[in-house]
Amino acid sequence: MHMADALLSPTVGGVMWGATACLLGYASSKLKAEKDDSRIPLMGVLGAFIFAAQMINFSIPGTGSSGHLGGGLILAALLGPHAAFLTIASVLAVQALFFADGGLLAMGCNIFNLGFFPCYLAYPLIYKPLAGAVSSRGRLMAASLIAAVAGLQLGAFGVVLQTTASGISELPFSSFVMLMQPIHLGIGVVEGVVTALLLGFLHRVRPELFGAARPATASRPLRPIIIGLALAAMLVGGSMSWFASADPDGLEWAMAKVSGKEELHAPEAGIHGTLDALQKRIAFLPDYNFKSTEEPEAVPAGNEGNTPEPWPNVAVGTSLSGVLGGFMTLCLAGLLGFAVRKFHAKA
Amino acid sequence: MSIENALFELRRLDELARQDTPLHRLDARAKVLATVFFLISLLSLNRYEVARLLPYAAFPWLLAVLGNIPLAVLFRRAALALPFVLMVGLFNPLLDRTVLVHFGPLAVTGGMLSFTSIVLRAILAVTTGLALVAVTGFDNICRALGRMGLPSVFLVQLQFLYRYIFVLAAEATRMMHARSLRCAKSSRPSLREYRSLLGCLLLRTLDRAGRVHQAMLCRGFDGSMPGYGHTTSFGAAEVRFCLVCGLYLVAVRIFDLPLLLGGLAGGLFR
């Protein structure tokens, strides 16, 4: 589930780090605004709890395998989305730094996949409405199950999108989706059941915990959702636009692979390509150097009509605009959040 | 990974980070910057590159040697981190069968090249990340990130988490020990037991959070972690370190070092 550095291109990693950094800033500012000191040790200790809990496996009945708690959803239910996001981010950071789960560049992706989706989408949009204020056992179970499955499906889809957009792995989008989504359906069910069991247990022995947590998180439910959705829309849009341009590239790639051999031998091609790379920062795109290796004779008969000349420019153009657009939307979303906050502070 | 192993690994890296070498004394920001630059430079290479990745090994190696970090520690961790990468990467040789290079009778396909490249990238990225922690230490990295602009609430959370991992992991270990003493036959708890175990751990966690908060208030907690140890500054040594690493990383990114060396060697023999 953890995205790895080796499968990631710097552009995708950078964009996801940007999005994650914005979310971290947003969640921190929200927490600061709440001025609830007691939340800080609770977050730290619960993070450590998740860390320890992830190392205790239980055997899944009927199968030979084992499962453990992921933690995003239960943190959101106990702490509210902002504190939960920061907590899960810190757990992932420690895992990345000390256990090399994922990696430093991939940390942005991982925090986004495992933090944003459960805390800012699955929890407020699915868990809260379904579980309601005074939840029965059945409702709690259903809400946790659906929210956990949805959160993990989105997270797994995020991994697929980021991997495909990076273009390091050869796995085609459709097969990767077919590989990842069913696995994470199972993981999601396990996560949902464990979350529901734990929450049910806490409900029984510590009902005051849920009463105390509610007013703080339910005061302004709409704003985080709107900003979260704007960010998600930007990201999905950004990666999808990449991805749309990656499809024709796949054809072109197959052709260029034939001439790609020359790139391995000819030093000019390498230096040419890399100088180009320095000139424009976009060279961090994984497919940049096919523009220098493209050879007319590598084009099969059927396709030469439209592809060879315009394609590289188009690809560079779209990826550049995709990146630029992504950053601009990020800035816009950040400004929007800032403006809303200012407005609220005055009001 | 069992809890005991995880704790052991955490402590091991912590101990390594407490050494006193010139590299350890460098400001953490310089090391973080160099590592980020290393990752960007490494991962931006074309996915069929294998030989060009090799000069990058100099960076983690340099960190390990200057920082007095045993290479075995780094490699053992790298091996633990590989499975997901291998799972995804293994499809490359199966899907991409275009022959790119011939080594005598051996035809090397694009998939084989890109798979090797992925594995190399993974090893290089992971060992470098671990080496960074081992020569810097978690607290220093947090402090560096704070000075580089990460929100303080998040940093306080990171430091809290790190402190309490040891406490709660020890708590979880005791519970698991108690369990295994009582039911020696089954190695893993069932779902029912799991719920009780985690539920109890969660309750203890929450109680502990309350006590910690009381203790913090008694000691005048104001929302930020007090720093300890000496604060370092970004001086001449840091600039020199960043410059050397930066120049090397730019050079190996632009020039195909193995190819150049190979050309030189070939020229000698001709």
C-alpha cells in the first residue's frame, strides 16, 4: 500500500508533496485556532497507539492470512479530521524515516493516500452521516465498514494514479487497478470491522469520549469538505490530464523503444537530452528524453499521419501546463482557504 | 515486523545518530537539503538507466562512511522495504519485451532493464533515507524541518509521537507477552482477542494522554517543544557540504559517468 520512491517520478512526488504540505498547513492552522491544549498529548499518544497496533496482527477467520489496524478512520472518529490527519501524517513520517516504508519523496503521496482520503473524505462524508449522533451497534458497524472500504479504495486508486503518472512501472493502468482495488477491498473490510469493534468497545466503556469530541469537530462541518474537495478535484484533474496524455504516449513509447537503444549508446543524445533537462525544469518528467531519441524510421506504417512531428511538443506542453495548472490551483485553493479563514475571523 | 524488532531498530538508529563525527555535527538542514536533491536527481533519470544509477551510490556510501554507520544496518533495512516495489516492478520484464541491448548471445529487454533500474532506485533511495536519519537523528530532522517552514503543530506532534512510541510499544509488548504465556498454542490472536487487546491498549493510551497533559501543564507547556542540545547554524561547513554534494549530483545527472569511464578505458586498450 505504501507508495515507494523507486516507482515515483520527481514531478509526481513534488506535486503530491505540495498538496500534502498545503493540507498539513491547513490542518495545523485549524488546530491552532481551536486552542485545545489537551488535544496535543492525545494526538501524540494515539499516534503511538496506532504505531504499536499496526504491529499486532490477528488471524482472519477462514483464511490463512492476518490483518491489522490501519488507523486513519479510527483516529478521525476519536480526534476529528484535522488532528487525525496530522497524527496519521506523523505516523507515516516515522515509518518512512526509520523503517523505509515508502520513502522520503513518496511521503507526500503516502500521507495524501492514507491521510487525506480517510480523514477528509471518508470520515465527514460517509462515517459521520451514517453513524449519526447516538449510534447503535449496527449503524456504527455499517458506517465504519463503508467508510473504511471507501477510504482505502480511494487510497489504492491514488497509488495507481501516482504510479501510472510517474511512468516508471510498466503495468498498464487497467491491470494495476484490477490488481490493487480487490486487494484493498479485503484490507478495507478488515479495517472497517476492527475500527467498528474498537469504537463499539469505547462507546460502551467510555461514552463521555464521544460526547466530548463532538462539539469541537461538528461546529463548522462544511468548510473542510469544500476545501478538501477543491484540492481533490485539482489533484485528480491534474493527474488525469497527465494520464490522458500518457495513453497515446504508450503507443509512441512502444515505437520509441526501438530507437531507445540508440540513446544508450550515443553520448550526444544523452548530453543533449540532459542539457535540455537543465534548461527546463520539466525535464524531470519521466518521458522527456524520448523527444531526442525519436527517429522517423521507428514509426510503423499505420500511425505516421499525425503522431511523429506534433506529439513531443504536445506532450511537453500538456505536462507543463498540467504541472503549472496544478500548482496554480493549489495556490488558489490555499488562497481560498486563507480568505475564508480571514473572513471567519472577522465575522 | 514484531514490536520488539521495531523497537530495537528504532533504538539502533537513535544510537547511531548520537555519535559525534564531523558529519553528525553538520547542521541538519544541509543534510536534509542534500538528500532531497539526491532523490530528485536520482529519480529524474530515465527508467531504462541502470549503469548511470551506480555513481549515485557514492552519496549514501559517503554518508555511511563519514558518519560511521555500518553498511549492514542500511542494507538489511533496504531488503525489508523491497517487497511492494518488487511486486509492482516484476511486471516490467513480463510486459515490456522489446530487446534493447545484446550482450553477446544474451538479449536484454527493456523490461529487464527497467526492473533492474527500479530495484537499484529502491535500494539507493532507502539506504540514503536511513543514512540521513542515522547521521542526523530524529529530533534534529524535526528541528530542521521546522526551520524550513513546516508548521510547528505538526512538529510537536512528530516529537510527541516519537517519545511515546517507546512507551506504548513497551506496553503492547507486555500485553502480547502476557497473552502468549496464557495461550502458548496459537501464535496470533483471534479477532475477539484482538478487540480486547487493542481496546485495553487504547484505554490505557487515553488515560496516559490525560496524565501526560496534566504533567505538561504542571511544567508550563506553551504549545511548543523545548529544544535541547546546542543549536547549529548554517555556516561555511554546511555550504561546503551542500556545494560538494550538489555539484557531484548535477555532474552525474548530466554526464554519463560510466560511459565516459568506459570510453576512457576502451581508449587505453585500443
